[in-house]
Amino acid sequence: MKRIKILLIVVLVVLNYSNLIAGNKKGKEPKDTSKVEFIRVYFNGASDHSVAFEGNETNDNWDMIQPLVDLIDSAKYSVDLVAYDLQNMRIGHALANASRRGCKVRVITDIIHREHAPRFTLPMWDTLRNANIISFDDSGTIYWPDGRIEALPKKLPNSGANMHHKFCVIDAMSEDPDDLYLWTGTMNLTYTGNWNTNATLLIKDSGIGGAYLEEYNQMWGCHCPTPDPNKARFHKDKLNVSQNIHWVNNTKVEVYFGPQNRDKSKPSISKRVTELIQDYAIHDARFLAFAISSNIPISEALIERSGRGEIYLQGVIDPAFYARYRKNNDFWALPEARFGKRLILSGKEVRKLHSKTLLLDAAYPYPEKHTAVTITGSYNFSKAAEEANDENLLIIYDNLITNQFYQDFMGVMSRAKGESFHQYPIINTQEWYERPRVREGQTIQLELATNFPYPVSFLGVSAPRVWGGHKDTTYYYSEEAMNFLKSFTKNGKFKVVGVDGENPIHRYGKYHGYVIMEKDGKEYHLNAELLKRGFATYSKYYKQNEDSIIVFQNYEEAAKNKGLGMWANPDSIGLKVPTSDALFRENLFPLNINTASKKELEFLPTVGPGRAQIIFDYREKNGPFKTIEQLERIKGIGPATIEKLRPLIVLTDPEPEED
């Protein structure tokens, strides 16, 4: 009997071991077996090192693309990259080089952003194809190296949602767990991503890397070189990874992936973060947010606890979203958000405040008694991030790492208060710049860094602003000045200099200088041309060349005497008038969507230029719309949008009224 019991125990042990091995092969129970483990963090803004722990200063003002390029260049076996928006060719060339030296390279992208910027995305796809790299998107479409595009008969569910991931797993194919690295964070792999305010992390830990690989393989459809669209899972169809809690040395890290699945069996990111705010934070909470809805549980918990005086709450929000909140009378832009233990401000970064980071107890005065927490990743603080988009989030329990994020936060806060300024691209006074962008007659944008147009204002010149405080109003003659500048500068090359040929002045997020244009073999001084032709008045602001002051004033007086440009109606200068769009729109509706031009379609609510083009192309390919409900076939238009559009659109032109 005793021998039978021993035999049964042996059998059970063998069976359990076999099941464990099988589970590991399926990726169900990844083991954390790496010997060397660390987390490194990079920021591209200037941090406030005055709040740094001794010897814990941040990697700030960093070239954020380079750590990922270096990581891909170091790969020996495999590179698994997923990117919401993939444009930056430094990444493209690194991927191509990895493939050519024998690494297996897999790439997943978001379908919506795959072709939205052809000037930058097409070179990427050509480079990957030439390097024999297959790419795949969240609609289930495979892009083969030979140029074939293989789409499913019906797109994968929820492909209209954002595949918002940005992470890369290195050398997952290696048998040595110490070869496994993870790169992730808040930054999109675009040219402007490096200028938007972001944070990225390099993590060496086979457990966390394995969890991200599980997420990747669900989207790819398998752990194999070629994607399997029939098994691929994105958005609400993904399962939870096998482990959410990991350790990097002695640092606890929680790893979560969104969105919530259909049966809500996955851990909810929103619920977990809300729990930490409610039950873990004891002193303070600080966030940097591209977007943060005030009516989600995370925000409600922050507002309630700070309102009761239990915690200090500080935050900085991207100015575009902050302006939206102010317009909608949202809490984050109300005076209550800047009173007592709360201080919520609009960001003043060089471009977008793209961070999605929440810190708990970063300024707790007794760090040895309580571990501060960093919450960061691709997850925007919004309902869409929780319910629809592919997202990833790290919750890191570590005083040193949170202190680094705190230094970055305080740098952003300092800029939001106007106490310091973000780094900005350097202008070369000897270089001729091409492809200007004109937003109004006062300013052009020059591409000082790849795909990073930066504003340059005309020194000594004041052209009327295009926007007069309301979307339907503008200042008199502003549109004429803007349209002149657009036409006159087309196909030109531009050089910018400051006083006495030195560097131009930089103030308030733009350069102020003398702009010289070369076109058709001639040189033009744009500042002077605007004044000569009556498109602007002289401005005394900022230091100027003494001779240009006199000349510019004379140009203005001459244009005024001749009645040129705005001087034809001098009494109207400075007045607000309806925009041309407002006048155009006045008699536009109801609009026949079967005969409307692209320009007319743009004026429909929620449509805009991009969706207008899609509607126009759909109509050209499929013929006239037979019902208004057919618009639901256009990506991004659902039943709710149809109801908004219904009073404004028709399928045939209305009959003219009889006399």
C-alpha cells in the first residue's frame, strides 16, 4: 500500500511538471528568471533637479528616439514592435538593419494612422518591405514584403478604435531570459513625438517583458513569424495576460493591458488606479495628462479626496484639451481646480503635453515609511482608453523612480507657471528652409526639424489676426493678409536672421526675425513686402535694426497714402468681421451630400477635411447615397452622429420656392 501511495505521488508530480511546462510553452505562466534587472526612464523636457534625491537626477532633455534605436541595433534574435503611429525613419532603418542581419522582425500598427501622413509613412513601408519585414494592423490586414495586401473579408471587430500601444520587445526568441528587454512609454514613433513632452522606459526584466510579449502575440494571432488574422485579437477581444504582478529586483510592478474585454473578466485599469487613489495615497497626487475626462472614476476620486482636504492635488493638462475643458465649463478648468489643496494648470510646452502619468505620494515627507507610486503608459485618462483602445499601463512602486517622474512633473509645472521654458529647435541663420506653413499673415511656420514646423513671426510687423475670439469672427483684412502670404511664399526658400544678422529673438514659443525669401532667382524681404502692400502695420515690439525702423515706418505711410490693402478702408482696421467660412455657411444647409463639394462637406459637424475626403471618395466609388443611414459605412460615423447630421443633410436638392 505504501509503495502504491509513493507511486501515485510520483505520477502526480510528473503530471504537474508536465502541465507547468505545457503552460509555459503556451505563454500562460511566464517565469521571471532574468539575473540582471533594472528600469531606466528618459524624459525630453527639462526636469527640476532641486527636488531630486541625492544621486537620482533624471535623464532629461533626452533624444527620446535614440534609446529605442540603440536597443533595436543590439537585438540578436528578434524585434517585436507595436506602434500607434510609425513614421520616424531612424526606427525604420534600425528595423531594416535588424532584419538584414538575421533578426526576426514583426511590426503591428494602427490601421487609421497607417497612411494618414503619406510623406512620412510611405518611406517607412517601402523600407520595411525592402528588408523583407511583414507588418500587420488591427483590422486584420497583412502587408507582405512583395507588396501584396491581404485583407480579411470583414475587418476584425472594433478596428475603428485606436490600437494605441507603443512598445517593443527585444530578443524574446532567445533562450536566455537575460537577453529580453522591453521599451515602452508615452511616446509615438513620429518625428514630432520627440518634441512632444513624453516619458519612455527601458525595462530589463523577463517577467514584464514576457507579459508584453503575451499581449503582442494575441494581436499577431500566434507566436510565429507570419500573423494569423483568423486568431488575432485586438481591443475588446483580448484576454488578460497570465501575470499582472511582477518584481524588478525588489521593486513591485503591476502590468495591465486595455481595454476591458467583453465579459469584463480582465482587470479594469480604471478600477485599479481608482483603488490606489482612494486607498493607497496618503499625502499627494500629481498628474501630467494629454487628456483627462472629469467624469471618469479616476478623476472623480482625485477630485473628491482633494476636495475633502485629504491629499494635495496638482496637475498639468495639454493646452488644447485644457481649452476644450474651459469652453465646456469642465471642472479641470474651473477656479475650484486652482484653489486650496488643488492646482491644475494648462501646459506651456514647446508642442503637445503628451504624457499620461499619475504620481502618488511623490512628495510624502517620510519616504522611508511609505513607497511612492508611478502610474504611466499609453493609457490616456479617458473612457475610450478604458473601453475601446488597446493600451498598456505600468504601476511602479519605487521611491527613486517616482522621484524621477516628480522631477519631470515639477519641470512641466514650472513651465506652466511661466517660470521656465521648454527647449526649442535651433534656427540656422545660414540655412534656407523650404515648405513653409502659413496660419495667418503675421506668422509662418518653418520646418526647423523633420516634420516639426515652428512659428516665425515677422519682426517689426503686425498683421491682423485671423481669429477674433469666436470661430465665426476674424479681424478685418486678416484673411486677405493670410491668403497673400500663402500665395506669395509658395515654392520659395526662406532664411531668418535677427538684429544685425545675428540669431533671431525667441519669445513666447516663437522666433521673431527678418525673413528673407528666395524665389525664381530673386530675393524678397517678407517683412517689408507685407508693409509695402498694405497687409500689415508697423510694430515697435522687440529690438530691431535702427535703419529698418525708419524704413518700415516709411513703407507703412506710403501704403496708407496710396490706399493699398487694408488702407483702402482705414476705419475698419482693428474691427472684428465675419469670416469667409461663416458667410459661406450662412446659406449652405440643408446640404445635398450627393452633390456637395469636399469644401462644403467639411462644414458638417464632426466631419472636417479628413472625413469629408472619405465621404467624397466613397460617393465616387459607390455612387450616390440612397439613404442617410448609409453614412454609417464611413469610419467614425455611427448612429449618434447620424442623428446630429440628419437635420442638416438631404439626398436631393430642395425644390425652389414659387413666387
